[in-house]
Amino acid sequence: MKALLLLSLFTACLFTAPAQKITTRNDFKKFFDEYGVKGSISIYDLKADKYILYNKAQFKQQFIPASTFKIYNSLIGLQTGVIPDENYVIKWDGVKHDNEEWNKDQTLESAFKVSAYWYYQELARRVGSNLMNLWIKKIKYGNQNIGGGIDQFWLHGNLRITPREQINLLRKLYSGSLPFSKRNMDIVKRIMIQQKTDEYTLRGKTGWAQTETRKKEIKENTGWFTGYVETKDNVYFFATCVQYTGTENKNFIKCRKEISLKALKELGIIK
């Protein structure tokens, strides 16, 4: 009986995954306070196999992905053959947007850099609901719900994702283990580059979604900056999610990226 008990305990230990190492940084609250917003920062240190978290409660909380989904919209567009490469041009339809950089023809690369919504709407329409749904499920993207319109489900529809899920997908993109060709993943990795120095390369994508509250004049804002930093001897994956409820916050657009960079600098990951 004793031998059976010992064998049972040994087997349980053998097949129980070790607890994920987590360091909390409550002091990162100062970065959010500076801009008058709430939110979280999640960073994964590949070499140490640990997470560095501010506001752990949001780590597994789902939010609308907004333009961070453009990473995967790009991959799906390339993999399905809807677009051949990052230089593929979609003609501007002449509809004026507040962002002047959107009001011209775009390539995949330029549309990604300026986050041109209309380009990715057209790209998603050309992919179509059936193929889009297939690929969303294949990569297990968030809640895998593309309800709300093929050309807006990531911004005004039902798609939701957690910071943890964002990081897991980015880890797969980095390692080349997503179900896309190496060529297509390499293309998307190139257009994701935001900073490149002798010490590191930072890849990422911002996102911003607005939804109406019960008082229609007040907006619920959700902002993201997700990506990863490759240094000479390590890789750090990050997902910063920012929330603000109100009619106006001039800092909101810039805070998504700036909060992330301040945290990465404080950790000595970038300079």
C-alpha cells in the first residue's frame, strides 16, 4: 500500500507542470497615473521563463484587440494568397479620414505602419468570413469570435483577447510555430519593426478601439501596444493594455506606446 502511495505521488509530480514564475511590479502604476489612465503591462522574459506583471488581474482578462489584430490579418491575407507580399497596393477609395496619412493608396507595409483601417477592412472582405473564421480558429486567436461584421469584428465586433494570449501568439510568431509559411511570417516580422539599434530590435503594433457607453457622448477607450524586443542574448514579449472612460484625453493616443517604452527602459531592456 505504501509503495502504491509513493508511486502515485511520484507520478503526480512528474506530470504536474511547474508554477509559472511571476514578478509583480506595482510601481509601474506611476506610468499610467502620469497619463491619467488605467491598465496593465505584461512582459515575458524568454531566457528566464518568467512574467513581469503590473495589474495581474488583467493578465487573463479579455479586451477587444483593435489594430493589434492587423498582425494576424496580414498573415492571413498573405497565406490565403489574397495579397502576394508587403508591396501589394490597394487603391484608396477617396473617402476622407481624419488621419491624412490614410488618404492615399497603401501597400500592406505602409498600411501597417500608419494603421490604415480601410486597407485592412478591404483585406478582410477579400479573405471572406469562411476563410477568416477558419484561420482564427486554427491559430486559436482569443475567443475566436468574428461576429459583428467581416470588416470590423476586431474593432467594433465580438473578437476579444487577453494580454496573456497576445504574448503567447507573439511567442509563436517569433519561433515560427504559427501555421503560416516562414516567408509570410518573415514578411510580417519585417513590417512590425519599430526600432532597430545595435543593441536591440523592437517589433510591435498599437491598437485603439472606442465603444459607446450608455451615455452615448462618453466613450470607452481601449488601447494596446503589443510586440517583442530582441536583444543580443534574450527576447522579451510584451502586451500593454490601457483603458480610459471619458469624452477626451489628449494623452491617450501616445500613452499606449510611451507607457510600454518607459517600463521596458526601467527594466533595462531598451535604452
